[in-house]
Amino acid sequence: MSSPATMDEDNPDSLFEICADYILSNMYECGLAYNCSSEPTMLKPNVFIPDPIGDYLVNRQVKLNRLSDNFMSLFDDHLRTKLRKLYLRHCSVTDRTLRYITRHPLMELDISACQGLTLSGLALLTQCQATLQSLDLSHSDELYDSKLNLHKLTNLRRLSLNGSNITTEYLAVTIPKLEHLVSLDLSRVDIGDLHYITPLKNTLCSLILFDSVYDPDIFEDIIYHMKNLRHLDISQTFNRPILSGDPAGKGILKEIVLNLPKLQSLDLSGTELAERVPENRPAEEVASRRKLTADEKVNNSSIPALLGLRQPLTFLGLFHTGVCSLPIIPAIRVAGSSTQEQILCAMEVYRDRLEFLMQAINALFEHIQALLLEPPQLSVKAVEYILAGLERNPGHQSLLISASAALYYLRKREYQGFHSVRLCRRIILALLDSMTAFPDDRVLQRNCCLTLYNFKKEHLSYYYERVLKNILKLCSNTDHSLQRIAIHFVNGLVSLVSGEQKVLAGKLGVILTMLKVIRNKLRQNQADDPMEVAWSTLWNVTDETPLNCEMFLDDEGMRLFTTCLERFPNSQDLKRNMLGLLGNVAEVKYLRPKLMQEQYMKIFVELLDCPEEGIEISYNAAGILSHVLSDGEKSWTISRPTRQQTMNYMFERMLKWDLTSQRNINYRSFEPLLQLLPYFDIPEAQYWAIWAMANLCTVYPQKYCQLIREEKGVDLIRKVLSTPTKYSQIHDLCSKILQLVAANPEPYEEDNAMIL
């Protein structure tokens, strides 16, 4: 049986990628360049960056949004470095970068939407005239004039001037001289009568006129004569008279089919061309004029103007039209909004067209709200198309809102098994970038937060610090619902980590943020869910982390504890969470003296007798007292309650606990319990630790029996069993534990998923 995701998707990063990324992050340490504060960065002697390593390093920096003129100065020496294919779309570079890269034998260059470039810099492109074959100057605001000698780039095969500030006069001078062009993109450009492409009528294979402004006669005068056209795009964002309401547009589609015999791909999205029925019968006319046999033409089509095609189109764009829902469409792939296949196709082909992309993502969102994608593997494609669209259109707030909402549904449990680790990381990074870009957009923050919550620990750990920082900011949000989600999320994040990551969580502000939430709730006199979860978060983040426990005490944590107890005496969940936290504090020997105050010890003793909601509160109170008692008589510096009274009362209350009680607790280690077993002079503390292990091994035998074995607890328990004690119940519990451990030898695997 094959795995849900392809082998290629599940493969880790290649050694080449890992090494390259390390070098990019440690250029000076690796000896690639001189470590100097002043620009430019200088390549060290005897260092060579050959092709394709140079291309990878530059394009990787683009993807990481780290490309700069200073970095590009590494490639100033074209004898020791080589660049051939660069894609610098949306980069914040200036003419300096063009000066560096035009010294190289570039073959492909995308500098679309690079707003830092000027006409003087663009003029340097002619230095690559011998090698440059593909050039993308889309969305350039620079004025094109004689200084920009594009006509000298005579080896160009692909040219995109999409959305550029260019005149028809300049086009008329330049385009005819680019005799090797096979693909031309003049989208969103005033192209006039298009007469200047006539010299290319026998070579041009792809012509893209999306949202272009043109004379209506270009079809009859120019386009119908382009006999080698294989791809024609005349799609529009909004209908224009020539292609919609104007009668002149009535027969355009029929004539396109009739006059372009090699056409394989046609984009009519946003137009009404496919909705208009020609006056005559196109199939018979096409067949007679082309001398086609019945086997050579398309005989069945719900779009009459497409009857007579030599063969079904490989692609047909019908997005934002009224015909994409017709039953018979003669095309292998259709971009539309009627079916999931059409929507996914539209998302793929329109990743550079913001309006269509947003409409396609919204259509997908409506579809997956009601139905699952079938087969569910298609969710991988949907996610990849969304991520590609975000990469191509950075900083568009409305797009991010739509995309984040769709990604939330695409991370449903039914789809998660098909998402590789690499794809999950890409989703997480896109969501984090979105949250950083628009921190005040509540809808976007909510979407991203909820989507991130659907990832497992191993996915989030790669960006743990960034995730935690972003979610912590939302914990103080005035939107109650968003604040609640964020606090739950932080609680989940800190509960799934240990050691250094838990210390990091404290340093990043988890403790201070939760205490701030608690202070605000006290001012509002609310013991609601966010307050309870804030205390639960503090309980989790202080688990076996002394530094975090100390931070809690230093920020008036005990004062907030007593205030909450006084203000909300009937909130059992609040009591349980607060005492669980203080149990962690009590495990830290050097912090226990701070608990040795009469007001605190009195509270802990009183809470031993707390029968509401099971034994959790009483158990946590006994745990605090057990650790304090373990410090010996001299550490008991208060007169009331006395140490002996406390031990007697504690043992009396513990004897009433039900050993089969279900527990709302998760021990990562039994070390805090095992360290109490050698205290034979304090059997009450010893009993508490042994009872805790016996209870957990009884209720959750697989997990906790294994933990006792791993931490060498069996030997310690046997020693207690062989040592005389004044409480026979201690020996009974020891025997119980050993029996359970022997009966449960199987290893246990923990699920690290978070549940909101």
C-alpha cells in the first residue's frame, strides 16, 4: 500500500539544500565572505560559486525575503561566480543589483514588481543581449523610452510587460525587432491596434492580452492571421463592450476557432464570448472551410462556437462566465467555478491575477464548507495553489483573509494524513507571515490562530518561537473570543514541550502575559474560562522548570493566588489549576522557603478537606505540603499550624481518597515523587508519593508503569516495601504498584496532538 503523500513530498530537505541554507545564515563563519559592517559584502579570495549553486542561493534568499543589494554584491566578480536563472519578483533591490547580475550570462530574469529599479538600471539589461532568452518586467512603473533598448535583446523568446507603464509607440518600435519571440504578455497594457506584432505572425505561439486595452479590429486585422498561435488569452477582470454587450463581439469565438488551426489553449474568463450563439452553424462551416472529416472535428459541445475544433483544447478559461456549468465543454482542463476540478484549475493558472485568485479561493471555501474534496488527496493541490498565490501576491490583506479561511478547512482531520511535513511547514510559515503583516486585523488573526491550532507538535516545533510570540500578542486582545482562543493555544504549546523550550516559553513572556490576563480578570471581577486557562497555562509552563517557577513568584504570583481564592471561593477549576501550579513551585527546594508563611500554609491545610469535584484539589494541596515537610523540622518556621498537626491531618484526609479516581494531570517524570520515597521519617509525604504512583498506574497502567520502569522506580519501591513503617497502607500500595508494573510490560506511545 502506498503512503498518503508521495515519496518526493515526504522526503526531508536534500543535503544540498541544508548546506546551502546553513551557508546563507552563516556566510562569515563559513568563510564565504568577509565579516565587515560596511557594504558591499566581499567574496573571499579563492572562493568560487558556480552555476547552479549561485542561482539557488539567490533564489532561496528571495523566497526567505532576505535578498538585498548587499548580498548581491557577492556576485560582483563574474569570473568567480555564475548566475543564469534569477527570479527576483517583488524584491527590494536597486540598480546596484542590476549592475552585478548583468555581468553574468543570464538566460532567464524575472524582475517584476521590483519598485526600487530605475530606467538607468533597466538600461543595463542590454549587456545580456547575447544570452537572455526570458525577461519579465511586469508591473514596472518606469517610463519606457529610448534609453531602455529592449529591441537589442534579439535573442528573447519570452517577454512579459504585464501591467507596465509602456506606450504603444514604444511597443511599435521594439516588438518587431524581437524576431525570436514565441511568447508575449501584454496584459493590462494599452496595446492600440497591435499592428506591430505582424512581423511575428509566423513565430509567435503565445499571446496574452488579459485586461488589455485595444482596438476592436485587432481580431480581424491581426489575431486571425497568427496561424501558429497555440495559446491565446483574451480574458478580462470586468466585461468590456467589445467583448460583451457590443454586437461586434458576437462572432469572435467562432472566428478564433476557424482561423487558428493550432490553438490548444484559450482563455475567455470574464468575457461573454462563449455565451453568444453565432448566427450560422459553426461546425459545418468550419468543416467545409478546413476540409475536415467527421472524425477530425469536435462534434459535441454545449458551447456552439467551439463545434468544429480539430480536437478538444488542452485548456479553456471560463472563470467568471455563465457557461462553465454546461455539461459538455470540449477541453481537457477548464478554469471555472462550477466543480472542484474547475476551481482548483483556476487557482493554479490565476495565481498572478489577484481578482480571479481571490474569487477562486472564495469558491473553494464555499465548496469545502459543504463538501469534502474527493479524493481527499486533492487537498494537497489546493494548499499548494493557495501558498503559490500568497507568494506571488505578498501583502494583500483581503487575499490573506480568504486564504487563511480556506486553509483552516483544508487542515481538517480528513486531509491531514495527506500533508507532508514540508507542506505543513510551508503552511505554518505563510500563516505566521500573515499574522506579522497585519497584527490588527482580528479576522485574519483568528483564522490564522485557529488554523495553526490544527497542527501537531512536530510541525509547530520548527517555528516554535515565532508561533509562541505571535499567539502571545493575542492573549491581551480586547476581542474576548480571540483572546480565549489564544490563551488555549498558548496552554497547548507549553504543555507539549519540556526542558529548554519550556524555559524559552518563560523568557518569551508566557508567565508575565498570563499574570497580566489574571490581573485584568480580577479588575473585571470575572472568573471565566480565560482566567482558568491562564492559571492552567502557568501550571504547565512551570512543570519541572525552576526558572519559570521563580519568575511566577517574583511577579507577585502568590498575591494573585490569594486574591483569586478570596474573590472566587466556589470556583473549583480555579483552585485545582492554582494548586497544581504551586505544586510545581513546591518541588523546587530553594523556592520552598517563600511558601513557608502562615497565611499560605493555613490555606493549603484547609484545602486538604475539599471534597468537591473529586480529589484534585486535596491531592495538589497534599503534594505541596509533602514537599515542604521533606525539608525537615528546622524549615518549619511558623507556629500555626504546627508541623505535627499538619502531618496528622494530611494523612487522615489522604486515607479517604479513592485509588481508582480519574485524574486531570499529566506527569512527564516521576522524579518529584520518587525523590520523596527515601524520607522514612516523614511517612505522610512518603504515602502521598506512593499513593500518587499507585493511582496513576491503576487508572493509566500502560503509560505510567512504563515510566516507573524507565526511571528506576521499581528498586526504590522495593526498598520502601522492605523497610518497616508505622503505616501498613504504604506497603499495601507498594505491592499494588509492583503487581501493575509486572502486568503491563508493553511500551507506550504518546499522542502529541493538541485539542482545542
